[in-house]
Amino acid sequence: MNGKNRSDVYPGLEVDIVLKKDQRTGKTTRGIVKDLLTNSSSHPHGIKVRLTDGQIGRVCQTYPK
């Protein structure tokens, strides 16, 4: 899944996110979702989340269990 729909992203899910500082390069960071920060049901650039380590970025790829 691509992480653009809020219904596909939930706490505890393993995801790849793009941090704000990495938007130009597209470098991704893998982690576990702690909080969903986007309130709308979808977002064209990915749902914004906070990882368990505190990093914030937009989901570009999900890894469901």
C-alpha cells in the first residue's frame, strides 16, 4: 500500500516515511507508527505520522503484518 489513505495506516504498522528534510532527495526512513497526524481521510503526498522514535514524516510505503 502507498500510505495515501488514512484507513490503511494505524499505530503499530511498519512504514517507510519521507522526512521533511529528505523531500528533495526522496530518502526514506523505516519505523513503526505511533500517532497519525493527518486528520483528513486521504492526502496526495501521504498520511503524516509520528514514529515511535519521534520522527515525523509522510508515509510512502506500508508493510502490513
